[in-house]
Amino acid sequence: MLQVQQTMAHIIVLGGGPAGGATALGLKKLGYEVIVVTQPRPFKAVEGISERVLEGLRNAGFKQALIDLPAASPRMASWNGETNSANSERLINRHALDRGIGLDLQAAGIMVIDGRVDKVNRSDAGYVVAVKTDAETDVIQVISADFLVEARGRSAPGAGLKRLRGSETVSLLQYWQGEPCQPQSAAESFKDGWAWMAAWSDGTRYLQLTFDVVSANLPDKSQLIDHCNRILRTLPSAAPFLDKAEPSGIIHARTSTPILCREAVGDNWIRVGDAAMAVDPLSGNGIFQALSSALQAPAVINTLLQQPQRAALAKQFYQQRVDHLFYRFARIGRDFYASEERWDTPFWLTRRHWPDNQPLHQETDPNSLQVVTLPVVSNGLITAEEVVTTNDQPLGIWHLNGLAMAPVVRALQQRGIDENPQDCLQRVLELPPQTAAGLTRWLYQNRWLATQ
């Protein structure tokens, strides 16, 4: 017999990974009651994270999720005929990370519901979300909420939303089981794609091959494992992962197509993490870019709910940052693909020039500095403030160590031809000599001032 349980929430977050968790924690700090609906991944997964990602997770407020993280392990990269083993990464168990995130949310007083989202209905009053919490029974949790945060990743439903898609890409993951070993990982390019391999301390090997969907000519499902294994056995980097190990389990196919949601926020909803923009896994910044959008989302949501007259400003702020992050990480992947010059197969040709030909980094042009009014985060809300934009900082810089930068640029633009910049800053802004000297050094180092 069907059982329905009713729950009310101000804000509901669908997805309890790093992006959904960080958004929920940020909203809780702003005083909102939040419910998070999450479900464990249907397959085992291990990911390599850098120290920068670890710091991002800490800054998001996660604690339990980071307990007992493994130490950094060796990572080998074989690319364009060259092998480099100088780098390392932490191999994390995503089941353990997501479970820890759930504990952090509960410790913060956030309700976490373990279940599968069955249906999302939009009404005049907000959203009604039906969640199946027990696969063995007919229990349905019905949650009514004013605001919805979509954080279910790259495959989150998005019917009717405009999206920019990169080359259609699929990653095939399989497991091998061997003897317990020291954790390690490797990446290697091959004619029709690239491989990422990791060995976990319990002897599990995670072997993933990434292909172009259109040109790969993959066999049917019954032959996929044999097809992948034939490729793996040709890769020198794969030998340590295959040695004294055997395939176990089934193969998992996952889309890894870069996707940018052209409309990532509305009046009473927002998409965060991979649901807003998902980049090619080759960039190696999946969790970091997911956190980047999620850390901005609470202030955007707070503005939409508390100051609806600023809704357009809040949406502009969020979409600009989602777009900027997407193109930044997409260009990182593009440049890495372009560095593999041995093959002109469709896989490589289509990825060397996407999403555009704009450089990843630009040298700052001192003549490009402008003072403009753009949206910024201020005290948990989105407000319009004067910022300084440059050719390589189009979103603008508002403050540097607490000092507003717009008055600094105005002062420098109005100084006399022969006046020393430091003297100008001391005179116009009444800065102490030591502060003016340090700021002047920063301006020269970052090319806001042209060297003489």
C-alpha cells in the first residue's frame, strides 16, 4: 500500500555531492532551513584530487568528509610520446567522500533524505518533489519547497534549457581486481582517445577509456569489455594495473561531454556544479569547478528570495561566473589536447580547437583598465559596485586586501605625467607610505602599471 509522507522546506537541494553540499552549508549559514535529497552512486568510483581541490573542500566547510583521506600517491602521465612521473594526487573513494558530506550536513542541522527523486512538479507556490526513500516498499516522501537547487550532476534533467555542448564524449569504466598495493594513478593518450587508470590500496583497479561518441565505432555492449581490454594491453602505462589482476564486474558508460547551461538560474531555482556546467574530465578540475559555482550560489539565492528587485542583477552575476568558469576549464582541456600532436584522428582533431581559439591566459594590458559597475557579493547578497576590469579580468576586481580598487585606478589615471605612482596614492587616497609602497609594487607586478 502506497504511503505518502509530507514535508515542508524553504529550500530543497537535489544532490548531496560537493556542489549540493557546499550550497546547503552556505544557505544554512545565512539562516535558511534546507533539505538535501541524495542517493549513493550506482557504481564504485575513485577520483584523483589535487591539494587545491582539498583546500576548496575545506573552505566549503567540510570536515567529516575529509577525515582519513589518503596521502598523495604517484601519478604518471604519458602524453605525446613523453612520460612524466613528477606529479602526485590523492585518490579518494567517492562513496566515502559523499557519505562524509552527508555527515557534515547533518552536523550543521540540515535534513538529509536518502532516496531517489521520482518526480519534480512546479507550482505557483514553488516546487513539489516526490522522493522514493525505500526501494523495497511503497513509501514516498513528498517535499514542498519555495526554492529548488539542482545539483544532480552532468545528467540532471534540463528539458527546455539552452545548452552549449562540446564534442560528444563517452568514458567507459571497468574494474580489475588484484593484490593489495600502494595507490597510484596514470594517464595515457592513444590514437582514438585517452586512458585514466588508478590502483586502490585494496587491490581494486579502476580503468577508464574515453572515446569520441561519433567516430569511435564501439562494438555492442557484449563485446565492450574485450574491446577496451585489447586497447589497455597496448598501453605501456597500463601494465602495472593489469599485472596479476583480473577483470571484475560490468562496464559502466558515462557521458563526459562538456556542457554549459546557458540559463543556470531563474527566479526560484538554480543549477550548481556539473548541473550548471560540466567540463571535460581531462582538465582534472571536476570537483574544483563544481565548488566554484556552488560557493557563489547562496548569495545569489539569498538575493532572489530577500531582494527580488535585484533578481536581474543576481542572475547576471551568476551566469557570468558560470560562463567564465566553463570557458576557462574548457580551454585548459583544449590546450592539453593540442599538446598531443601524434594523431590526426577525429577524436583529437575535434578537441584541439574547441571551444574557441582564445588564449587561456592573457598578459594584462595596462591600457585596458576600466572602472565599471558590475554585480559582486557583499554581506551574503549580490549588489552593484564599481570594480576594475582588465583584458584578462573581465569580471572585475572590487577589493584588494580590503582596499577598493576603483578609487586607486581613478587616482592613477588622473596623476600628473611626472608624478610618482606611490606619491599619487599617498596624496589622493591618503594612504600610509608603507601601504602605498606595497600597493604600488602589486600594481607593477600585475601590470596594472606599465614598467618604465
